[in-house]
Amino acid sequence: MKLSMRWIFDHIDLGSLKLEDINIKELVDLFSLNSAEIESLDYVNTSLDRLTLAQVKSIDNMQAILYSPELKKEIILPLEKDILLNSVYLVKQDYQNLYRATLKDLGSSNTTLLPNVYVSDEDLSGNWKKNFEATDYIIEVSNTTITNRPDMWSHRGFAREFTVLLNKQLLPENKILSHRNIKNYSNLQVLKSNVESDNPFIIEIDSGNCAYACRRFAGLYFKEIENIPSLLNMATRLLRVNAKPINMIVDLTNYVMFDLSQPMHAFDAKKIESKRIVVRCAWDDEKIELLDNSEVILNSKDYVITDGEEPIALAGIMGGSSTAVSVKTDSIFLESANFDPVTIRQTSTRIKKRTEASSRFEKNLDPNQNTQAILRFLKLLDDNHVKYKASESIISLGNEYGEKVIKVDYKFILNKLGIEVSVERIEDILVNLDFGIKLEKDIKDNSIFFIITVPTFRSKDIAIKEDIVEEIARFIG
């Protein structure tokens, strides 16, 4: 898995510290010793001198004529099937030749053509270069070293680990998430949401034999959403971690997945005429055409999202083509769920489709983070000034999962470590890792106890007090 250091640092309060001030090689080496093995570190330095943005002014049968305000000249390119009138493309000059930029020109190993992008008129004139992340460090981590750490299948998860090494603070959730009412329907016997005045959709988890396959399901209806091409800076980050930019809506769902380790999917709301979302086991020999245009024959062990009748997505793996977001989409239903890892792994293996989404669901993701992902999606829309009208409430089905509380004696920690470590140092490590900490003192025998609240994203690997000691030990050597 690849990650961007600039993206990771977005989640850390660095103060006045900048990427250029940090010895990244040394930091990565420390990370490999304390957290997970980093297999490679690559420095990306994109030369912007030969790049310009140009807008398509006219098209004929053989060529497209673009105009670059920055260069103040026309650019003639061979006509590709995806070139659209008035769209903006990144163009590269190589000696006397001009051609459309590829993903590789921005730091990817992929030579696919970069799709059209969205920029302001000011950026089109050359200002895009001021805020463009020309330099970055891309790390590749060994997936086997984070198999038991689903929280680390994300940039925020890595940022949480780096805060300990940098002695910095993780940005709080209120800095990265939007604010919106969440209506939780926790009683699994009452699986239908109430229809809101501004939301025509009804969500239901089928209570049949495989209701266990969906532990939580949340959705938000967007009556209107501005449908624009890929945002240049977001597209660049995605392609540098081997994700292909498509358009703003789809890019945002992928961005949140790499950001928080929570897959999500956007359906074209107008293509779901029933205005029902029902998640259930598939039927034997039921079929679905996926986004990659492949047809899959399902069986009763597979899990699907349906419109009440027909499957519109293969849960946890890939969306269906019938409700795919297109250039005409102006209204969406945004889904974010938590699926049973075994169910997803079995289907993914059987149909030989392992996606970024299925890879994460297989790791047993934090059940509570699905609503956080929708709030992150909204925050990114706001930060990028994308216009939309969404329902006042996020509808969420399924119980929230509680946090574990572990009580650990300070003397027990020191005995296990075999060295002296201050109470303050232990607190710093655990707080930076997002554990809740309270101290309890016993005056009679002068004992100190740590009352530690384990966040749900660590519930897979932190269960007993020895696990807490291991967390401390890996950061003190």
C-alpha cells in the first residue's frame, strides 16, 4: 500500500514545522522500527515548467484546439474520445511537442492519460502552480505488517503513529469532519428508517439468515450536487497512491477511503426509482453488472445492496453499472457501511475481484467509523467550495459499538518493561494514539492505576493489559 507524506501530515498539527524541515528518511526508519515495515521511500519532484492548463475551444473530426491563458497560445492535440468541449486538460511540452499529460507526469507509475480537471479561471491562468504539491514523499508499506491494524489502512492511521515520533498532536475530529445530525436506529428489529421530509429514501437491512453480514449501514441523500471534473490537487494525491482519478464525486469517495480507511459508494439517486435501499443476501444465480462492465453470477453466500428488487452493488467490493455516477448525475445517495469481513473475503476470492474496498473490509474495520466517513465527505465538499443540497440528517442503522476500558497498574507496566518510564511519558504515548486516559491513585499503598479507554478502531488488537504494555514498549525501544 502506498501513502503520501503530505497527505499524512494533513492530519497532524505541525505548528510552524514543514515537510522540508523534517528528515523524512530518519522518520521513516523510526516508523519501521516502532510501527510497521516501510518497504520503500520515493521522493516525488514534479517539474511544473513544462506543464500548463488548457481549455478546449473547438473540436473537429481529427483534432481538438485548446487555449492556454498561461502561455497565451493555442494548442492543437489529437482528438481522444474523452476530450470534451470547454473542458480543461493538463498539457505537457516536450521540446517542440505538446501532448496531454499522463498520470506519470504528476508522480504516478501509470502512463494513462489524466482526465479533464476542474480549476478556477484564476488557476487556469497559471495560479494553479502556487498551491500545487510539486514535491512529496511516497512510502510503500508491507501489507502483511498491518494485517491486524485496520486503522492503519489509512493516512489518518499513519498520522496517529507519526504524532508519537514527532511529539506532535493529531488534529481533532472537529477539524476534519463536518457537523450534521445523525439519526441512529439501533434496534436491529426495527430496520427501516423513517422517511424524512427532505429525504425520500427508505433504508432496510433484511433480517434474514445473513443479517450479520451488515453490522452498520448509513446513508445521506443529496437532492443536488455540483457535478464537476476531478479537482487537480485531489486527483494528484490519488494517483500518487495508485488510485485513478475519475470525477469529483467518485474521487471524493475514494479520497475518504484512503483518508480514513472507510470505503463508501455514491449512487446516482435518480436511477433508483424505487427510492429504497435494501441490503440482503444475494439469491442463487442472481446477476449483477459491475462498474468494470463485468457480469457476476451470485449465490446465497454473497451480500448485495439492492433497490428493493435488483442488486445495485456487490457489498464491500464494487458498485453496479446500473446506478453509476455519470456526467449527467446531479443527485446522489451516499452509502457508508460496515460489512462482515469473512463474507466480503469469501465473495472477493470466489469472483477473483480484490478491490481497495474489499481489502479494507477484510481487515475488520471499526464499525463506528462509517458515519465519520460521511462527515468527512461533507467537509471536503465544503473545503473545496462544491455546491450541494443534502438532507439534514444522516440515517444510520445498526448498533454503535462500545469502547473497552482496561485498568493497568503503573507498577505492572514498569515490571513488564524492565525500565523506568515516567507516568507523563506513558500518558503522552497513549493520548497521541487516541486512547482515553484517567489516573487513579491509591493513597494507602501509593499505587497509580491507568484507566484506559480503548478506541473502537483498536478493538481488534487491544484486549488485555499486556497489549497496553506493548503499545508503550514499541515507542520507548
